[in-house]
Amino acid sequence: MDSVGTNRPPLRSVAAAVTRRSALLCPPRHLGLGNRFAETKLGIASGCGGGGYFGKVQRFNALRNTTTKVQSGKAGSSVTKEMGHTSSGSEVPLKYSSGKAFPLGVSQVDDGLNFAIFSQHASSVTLCLKLHERGTQDDADIVEFPLDRQKNKTGDIWHVSVEGLPASGVLYGYRINGPQGWQQGHRFDDSVILLDPYAKLVSGRKHFAVEEEKPSQLFGTYDFDSSPFDWGDNYRLPNLPETDLVIYEMNVRAFTADESSRLGPAFRGSYLGVIDKIPHLLELGVNAVELLPVFEFDELELKRFPNPRDHMVNTWGYSTINFFAPMSRYASAGGGPVAASKELKQMVKAFHNAGIEVILDVVYNHTNEADDANPYVTSFRGIDNKVYYMLDLNNNAQLLNFSGCGNTLNCNHPVVKELVLDSLRHWVTEYHIDGFRFDLASVLCRGPDGSPLDAPPLIKEIAKDSVLSRCKIIAEPWDCGGLYLVGKFPNWDRWAEWNGKYRDDIRRFIKGDPGMKGVFATRVSGSADLYQVNNRKPYHSVNFVIAHDGFTLCDLVSYNSKHNDANGEGGRDGCNDNDSWNCGIEGETNDLNVLSIRSRQMKNFHVALMISQGTPMMLMGDEYGHTRYGNNNSYGHDTHINNFQWGQLEERKDGHFRFFSEMIKFRRNHPILRRDRFLNKDT
């Protein structure tokens, strides 16, 4: 690592290839259903330093408000300097001035483009620009602009305005240095070019899971050249009542990646590929899709170095690199980040025109940057580790791990809270997203030291935010630190929850566990024991039997135990308590009696789900009986294990699929099954 205050020349050209630090990834996260602890009622921690938590909030908001008011005057000195960059024998002038502190990220200003990034503890910040028009994508040089802390810094925000840059096609990042004391929580390393947390687009590899393209340096990029997306004159948001939702959980890539989708290779596994299959969803009868993560992630993260899982590809995407940028490798034909943004909008528009809402599964509980034992520095960690992550200041400032993935985002720090809120607003305003399901949302209920909060600021502001007011907001109300909040999630009468108790109790009743009749009735009638509090409604219980992690519906009735050997961890990963029953034979069989029982059991589960008060959610593929062959943690298989099998759907269209479709339509045709009030003896 460079020492603090290392002097760099005012401008330099460096090789575009940057060696990135590899990191040992965390074991796949799973939540043992039996390992749950009661919420600890603690107040807001004040250990943020210098005035405590509320002091930080007030100072950050004051800075934001003050700098917003002085934008026209360019906060700080506006002395302009001219910089030169030589490429292919010609000098190209670029000019920079002090710039402004807000908005964060890249924005257009009268005299060029403004770059702004937050870092409270940094001692130096250098803007790095990769100019493709001055070289090919592979050999383009990187131009570096060291920022002057007197002229290019307002409060804790570093900023610069650059004149002479193209309005699109430029890649950018930052080198940031600061204190080197790990015991104080700092992880600065200015040998690494860091990704801007507010980058709206991310450039990396072009094609999904093509190993020849790795490693690939991540850069932010922007596009101010393209015309605004045309949503259409007759375009309308569905704005479906929560009582009417039938949610279909699905993975963008896995939905059409298989050859049986009959799409061309360039469109399989893409946003545009999904559009082609919307008629299937209409025939099934669902009216909302919940997409597994579509924020930029690294599907090849398991292959950074030799390890027992390096044969796998992260197809689920629960390893966020950036919270604003759509997954670029879901663009068709390797189109890149600009195409991905446009095609995602095309997909959302097509869903909306079909009357289907789009809910995103979002991961704000951790990032891709791994743990302290084997760190992987790409963005937040190198920008300001002490701000962005929860730390154990009593244990050498090691990262706290309530996510099961090595780190935990410090979501209730005022700066991180604003990042999350800005991200959510961006997806609503720019992409017209209808709602969000928050992965391991109990993490968002913790203070900077990990203590549970009674009234988490982020959770409250999401519930009260005007831009998010039309959105469905759904919590996965637990985390990997034992904070199990089913029925107790702080909600302000807005938050819905994945009802894990519904899943467990329905499974136990239908497989025949004794003493479950009363509990089954409670769950089917809306889980009033959990949600009939204040002004909460039955639809705040998102009912599910199956979700992406765990058994598929077919496997729930085909396996008594998990079969995860293909994951490379000796079967140690994934949940052990699945409440499943194989109907007499473990796994695949040709026994007609066993197959008949399994078919009836799958229908029993679906009937229970569709007649229950609350919001039903089903998993992609269960409408034809998809199997993962007993693997209940299939995050790493970019194969038929996860991919929708369109041929099997056709084979079962007149039987299994027809029953599932008709049950969904039965629910939608009978308002009594989707009440907005809890049942009582009078109504």
C-alpha cells in the first residue's frame, strides 16, 4: 500500500490493465430455520464518532442543503487549470475546475461534466478517466486528475468539473488514499481504481460467464448523448392494489437461457428474451414478477482463484457491485451497459403494457467486497470502509458479518442511508419499478455497531418517502445474525413481509405432521396472530411455500434431504430443515404410485397458497414441476438445474400447468380470497 500523502504528478498515463486483488468468497449464505433469536430492544447507537449518530445526520443534511443552494456559484474556488493528454502523437486539451459537491456521481454542468464522490476519511482522491476515442478499448490509456483538497473538496465530498470530455463512452473511477490503520477501520489502497458508488452504468465484461473475458477492471460510465427513453403515449403504470397481487419469483437469465426457449443465442438469458415469454405469464395468470437481483454483479466471482467452488457461476446475483447500474451482461448480444439500461426499460414497459408489475429483489445488506480475511477491493471498501461497513471496533475493527457473506453494509449511517434511498428513487424514476423485496432486511434494522434498532431510520424513511409512496415494499424479515422479525418487522403500516412461518406451517401440515390443523387454519386465514396490529392488513403477509433458495415444489415432495454435492462443499451448504417428504422414494423414480402422490401433493400446496388470505408468491418453474434434483442451494449452476425448461412445460401443459393456472384465476375471480381486512366472527 502507498503511504498517506503519496505525491503523484499532476497528470500521468498508466497502463489500462490494472491488477485487482483477489478474494476468497464467503460460503453461500443460508438461514437455518431453527436458529432464530428474539429481537434485542436497543436504542440508536451513538458510537459514530464526533457528536454521535444524530450529529452525523444533522451535519450531512446541512452540508447537502448548503451545497445544493450554492451550486450556481460553484462552491469553492473556480480557478480553471488546463491539463494535457498525449496519445498517438497529438495533444488533447482537457480543462478542470473546482466543480460542485452535489449531485454525487457524474452530472452535466454548463462547462462540462461534474464528478463528485464522498469520502470522509480520505487524504487524497484522484479521478481516473479511460478515453476510448483516444485508443481501442483494450489499449486506451488512463488519464488521472489529482484533486486539490482546498479547491476540490466541500465537507467530506470531493468534486471536480471536467471540460472537453465526450458526453458518453468515457470510463471512469477513482484512486483514493488515507490512513492505513486497520485497527481504526480503514482499508485504503490507492493502487486500485475504485468504482463510483453513484455510477449509473458499470462497464466490465460484455458476455455472461465467458471466462476468457476475466479478469476485467470495473469502471463507471455514463450516457448523456442518448435521447430519453420513449415510454409511449398510451403507457400507464399498472398500480395494482396489493390485495390483487399474485407474485411470480423469477431469474431474468434463467428464464430464457436454455435452448428450449427457442430464442436465438444472442437473446437467451437477456432482458429482451423475457419479453418474448410474457404471454406465458399471462396464460399462467400472475400479475407481478419479483426479479432476482438485476443490479450489477460479478457472476464469475467464484473463479477468481482455485477453490472448491470454482466450477460454478453465480447465477442468482446476491453479490452487489453497484446499487444504481443494471446488470450489463443481461443485455442482448453483449451490448454493454448502455444497451442493458435501454433493454431493461423495454422489458419493464412490456410488462406494464401487459398489466404486470415489476418488483426487484434488492441486496442492500452487503456487497461483493468479501471479508477481512480475503478482501476484494472494488469500491466502498477502498473509498471509506469505516463509513460504508459495520465494524467491530473492539476486535481490530474487523468487519461484522450479519449477512453471511463476509461484510455488512452500514445502512443506518446517514451517508449510506442516503445512498440506499437515492438508489431506490433512481430505480423508480428512471426504470419505473413498482416495488422492492429487501434481501435479509433485518440487517437494515441494525445500528452502526450491529445492535437492533426499534425505529431504524432507513426503514422509516423508505416507508415515508414520497417517490417510493406508490411502491410495494417487502422485507425478508431475518438475517444471518439471528434477528428474526417475522410479524415484528418495523413497518409504519407500509412494509409487507415474507412470511416464513406460513411456509413452515403449510409444509408441515400438508406433509402430515401431527397437531398442525389449528396453525394451518391460522395461516390460511391471513396470519392474524402476526399481522393484525395497528393498521396492518392481510396482504402484508407475503405467503409462499417455495422461494428461490431451498427446494423447488417438485423437490419438496421428492426428497427427504438435500443433495448439494454438486456445489463443491461436501453437502455442508444449504438448509437441513426443509420440512419435506419424498412420498416413499428418494429422488427420481418411475414408480407410478409415488408419482401420483407427488402430483397430488404439489396441487395441495398450490391450492393452499391460492386460497390463503394474504399475498401469494410462487417460484418460476413450479407451474410445470421443475426439479433441481434435490439441490436446495443452487446459486452456482448456470445449467438446466436452474434454467426454465420450456420443453417440459409443453409436455405438462394440459395437466399440471392447467391446474396451476386455473387455481390462480380462481383466486383472482373470487374477491373473498383477497380481503383487505382480517376475518372475525362477524365478517
